Amino acid sequence: MVTLVTTTGRGSMDLYAQKLAENLNAPKLYTDIYQKVAEQFNIPAICLTALKACRQDWQFIKMLNQLGGIVHLPNQHLGRYGFFLKIPYIITVHDLIRYFDFKGYGTFIHRPNLRDKFYLSLDYKGIKKAARIIAVSQTTKHDLVKHLGIPEEHISVIYEGIDHRLFKPTSRRLMDYPYVLFVGSEHPRKNFAQLIRAFFKLKTQRRFKDLKLVKVGKAGGPEAEFRKHTLHVINELNIPGDVVFVDYVPEEDLPAYYSGAECFILPSSYEGFGFPPLEAMACGCPVIVSDAASLPEVVGEAAIRVKPHDTSSLAGAIEMVLTDEQLRQELVSKGLDHAQQFSWEKTARKTLEVYETVERSLGDMFVPARVAEEKGTLIQKTGACTKAVVLVGGEGTRLRPLTYFMPKPMVPVVNRPFLEHTIAYLKKHGTEHIILTLSYLPEVIQGYLGDDSKLGVQLSYTVEQSPLGTAGAVRNADRYLDSTFAVLNGDIFTELDITDMVAFHRHKRAKATIALSWVDNPCAFGTVETDSDGRVRRFVEKPSPDRVTTHWINAGVYILEPEVLRFVPADSLYMFEDGLFPRLLELGEPVYGYPFSGYWLDMGTPDKYRRLNCDLLQLRTRSALLEGLREDEIRCDKNVVICPTAKIVGPVVIANGCRIGEGVHIKGPVVMGQNCHVADGASIEETVLWDDVEIGGGAILKQSIVSRSVRINEDELVINRVVTPDYIPDYIRDEQVDSWGRLVPSGRVNLKTTSRGKEPFMSLREE
């Protein structure tokens, strides 16, 4: 298990940590400690503030050691904490700029004082101690090998990414004059003064008299010193009105600055990676960079490269871009293509591969799912249990109105009942006999599944006459349970390796093992505290923020020995969470927690239901029922009619018998059930349609769910809504249920009139 330390803040290294956190389905520890690290360089060597900073450092180290497993430190200045860690860690190194300061090779920022040197020495000792190092460029890897003596095979190079949802060409303009653009600080290594001198050479030509140099970003610290030097150069050249400073720009405005520029220039003498050139390329802006450090490998052949301190060459390159339209268009085209190679999704995927490599190399000590032989390194698995109980008796009240006439396990997920995905998942892990505990609308489930011939597993059913709770429902099926078995909540979708979990359970000789998933906010869940061996110490149900001691929650998947059922009273309402599991702890029985970092979703609300459909189409998770689904695929079943003028952007899945009219626009992720008809000019985005839905001409649907046999009127606007049929009984209309499971008066439901009468539109989120 790897926990990613995610630093808050606005710097490029913070951005790296935050984007990894967004794209990695792994535990995260959010902290502002990196901001405190940066502030320490401005603290006098000995003072009360410095002592307070030291105390915070030790508290942070203690917290990391309590995490267990493996930690990923997202930048090199957290190496000082890694040096004192008792657990293995991975560290990302962005550059060695401060190391060069430390050694006196350059004056990139400022000369470190004695205390700075102490901290920096710990940083680089911490880097050397890491179980694995991620370098953001080949240049950084080369520096690590050359200056720190780290073996090449100990370093993985993973390029950083850019956010293509944000950085793309835009017609929006923020300046009403022609300009060349620089984005970054005024640190000496950025070489901004050299750019000003090159710009001055252009300004001596009449044809560039209206051209300005726009500099986006703060000066950097020590700010007064850097800005003072910049202004001195500007005044020396007598061009104060031609250099425009925009110290702070909201992130959403950056694409407009890039798109509106004649060209972007970054003449740095050193960069560990360098986001701005790629951001500029993604926005359709020609790019000029220096041929120093990592910039050549980052921009490839999609930019003009010049010597960082050759003013004439830099001025000449800018002039070429400004005057040669063919060259400009070539740079724009190459840049757009090149930028597509860098994405945070790709960075996260490569990082996950490093996590898995480190986990394998460390073996049983830090990978609880593996069982090591006593006298060797051979890793073995003891096989899956062949029986599983799936709890499918709940009424699905939080998922209403979708579950008024359909049990939650039967709601369609990418056009297959959710329960089918669960059965396929268990079958994939070697389960041969599945027991379904029914209560709400049992005939719907039994009528659909019937016997087990088409599913390839043995199915058995138990039906509760009155609710028995989670543990009570399993006790009601005890006649089928004579060996180790799995239990799954019927609304959980997960990529948990249940075979590994069984191996862990048997290795620990546990009576009960609970799958644990990490969540950022555990206050809405039941948390599970374990000791260093994984044995459960206590349960805390929905802790208040001040009582949160762990972010590991009960994931609703268990491995149990049949003898624990003797502690469950027969024919009584009894729960696992506050009944059986606490009882087993009281009796001293071995109960263990099994942490995992894969995909996990509680499909309990309309919002999460739609998210699951989208995640499957966007390949954020996978189902055994959707083998072969490709990225951005448009998958159509038989007998689908699509007019030639319709525009469809994947990922989209369209079921049998659908008809899509002229000029229809569909932008995925979108799921369309059987026999859906979309009339001319309609637009559908990020929406799930059940069977037999009719969309009127010109209607617009976004981020919504439309249940079976609903008609959306012409020109109707449906955004972030659940739309259900007009035949919901009056007793249900009087008490509509929102997506979080609370009853609300029908007056709060936005009712819009269609040709079929009143049609409930319910928000997916609170309004």
C-alpha cells in the first residue's frame, strides 16, 4: 500500500502532487508542510519560530511513520523527513537547483546559511535513502547520477503532465495589442533579463514598434532583489512602457494569455521540467526555448531552440516567428501534436507502475496481500474461496427515485444490471457458488437471473420475510456456508483483488477480515483502526472531524469463517458493523483489516450511480462484462440507425434499436439503453439513458439520468437531473427523495410539464 503525501500550495511541485492525487486512486495525506519548509529558509537561524518549525517537523515524521506501508514524498525537499522515516518511501525529484546552491556551483536563488545547509544536507541524504526515486526528466536523472552518485537502475523517469481540459486554444483575448509572452519568476536562472535585451533589439525596428513583452507571474523571492534587477535592465534600455507585468493570473485565464501571444519564450539556463512551454503548445502558441537542461527533451522538435545567453540568436528566433507565417503555422501544428503526449493521466499510470514495482520488491513486510514462504522469497497465493454471499435485500432508498420499481442491484450499469457486474467479478476470482440474500422485490431479481446456466456459477437464493440486517441475512444463509466464504454489500463496485484478500486472511489465521478503503473524508463512514500487523483494534462509526484517527473505512467486503455465525442471533435484526465485528473484538477473536488502493465506489446515490457509468466508459475502472472496451470508443449494438450529420464524440455505448436523428450532438461519456430515439438537433452530454427513452428535437441533456420509458419534450433543458416516468403513484409523489436519501416535500422537486403530464426532475446534488 502506497500513501501519496499531497502538498497544498500554488507552486509547480504542489501542482504535481495535486494532479497526482486527482488521477491516482490511492490513499492521500494532505499537508501544508511544504509551505512550512519554504518558509524556514526565511527564518533566522535561532529564534522561537525556528524551534516551533522543528517541532512541527518531528510531528510530521511521527505521523508518516504511523501510516505504515509505503509513502510517496512528491518533492525532493521532503527528503529531510524521509531520512528519519522507519518505513520505506518513494521520492520524486524535480531538480537539483538547491543542491547547486548548497555546493556553491551557482546562485540560482540565494546562498544558504548554516541552518539551510543542514536542512539541505538532510534532503539529499533522504533522497539517497529512498526505496525508489522518480525523476521528472532525463536531465534530472543525469544530475542525480552525476552529483549524488545514485545508481541509474534506482531511478524511474516519469514526465509530468498538463491539464488538457484547461490548456487548449481559445479565441478569448485579454490584451488589445501584439505581444510576446514569458511565464515564470524572475530568478536569475530564468534568464528573463536576457529576454528583455533580445526584445529591445526587436524594438529598434519600426515594424515592431507596437509589440510588447508580457511577463506573467510573480518575481519570486527574495522578490525585491529580483524585481529590482529586472527594473534596472528595463530602465537601462529605456523601454519601461513596453514590458508589461501581470503578477497574478487566475489559472483559468492562462490559456487566453497563451492563445493571444505571437509566441512564447523561455530562455532558462536550468529547468528540471518546465510546464509553460507545453501549456503554450497546447494553446496553439509557437514556442522558443533555450537548449539548456531539460528543455530540449521536453519540447522535442516542436519548438525553436537557442543558446540561453546568446541575445542575438534569441532576438533572431523571435523575429522569424513574427515574420514567417509558414514557420509559425508549422510550430503551432507540431506543438499541438507534441503537447498531447503529456497528460496527468499518463503520469499517474506510470507512477502506479512504480508503486507496484516497489511493492513487489519489498515483499511480504509491506504488501499484506502476499504470503511469503518462511525460508525464501517465493510469493504464493492460497487460492480464492469458492463461496460468496451478496447482500441484495436493501430497498435502495438513497438511490430513489430510480429504485421505486426496481431493486438497486438491478439498475442498469452500461446497459447490464449492476448485479451481473458483481457476479462476473466474483466468477473472475474463482467463486463457484453465489448466495443472494433477497428482501425488496425479490421476484424481479429471481425472474431475471433464473437458474444459473447462463452465468457459469451456482446460484442460491434466500428471502427475508422481514429485514434481518447485514449479519442476520448471512446467518439466514448459513445452510450453504460450510467453509471460508466472502461477503459483499450489493451496492459496492470495486477492483479489490479478493483472491489476495483470501490469502491474507488465511495467512493471518483470521476469523474475519474486513476490506479497508482509504477516503479523504471519513466522517460519513465507519472507520477501522488497526495495529502494525493489521489486526483491528476498534471501530468508530461516522466520527466527527475532531475524532478522526484514521482514513481507512469499512469497504463492505469481508472474508469470514463459518464458525463466526454462531455469534449472530437467528431470525433477528443484526448488523456486522455494530454487532458481530465489535462482539468478535470483545471475545478476542482475530479480526484483521485488509487495506487496498484500487477502485472502490458505493453506488448509493444517483450522483454516484452516474459516476460509475462514466468511470467505466472512461476506463477509470473496469468490469469483466466490458472486456475490450477502448478509450473514447463509440460502441454500437445491432440495429442502430445514426444519421450522417450526427456528431458523436466517445466514449459512448449505444444499445440495440436506437435511432439518432439529424444534427444530433452526443459527447461522452454517454450510455444509451435499448430503443432510445433522439430527435433532430438534440444534444446529450455525460448522461445515462435507460431503455425506451425519447428525446425531443432540440432538447439538451447534460450530466443527468433518464429512466425507462421517459419522453423529454422538444427544446427541453435537463441539466444535473434524474428524470423518472409520469406514472409514479401519488403516495410517492408526496414524498420525493433527494440523492442523499432525505425525504423532501414534493414542492422542492422541479416539475416540468411534458405531453405525458407531470414529470419529476430531481437534482443529483443538493441545491
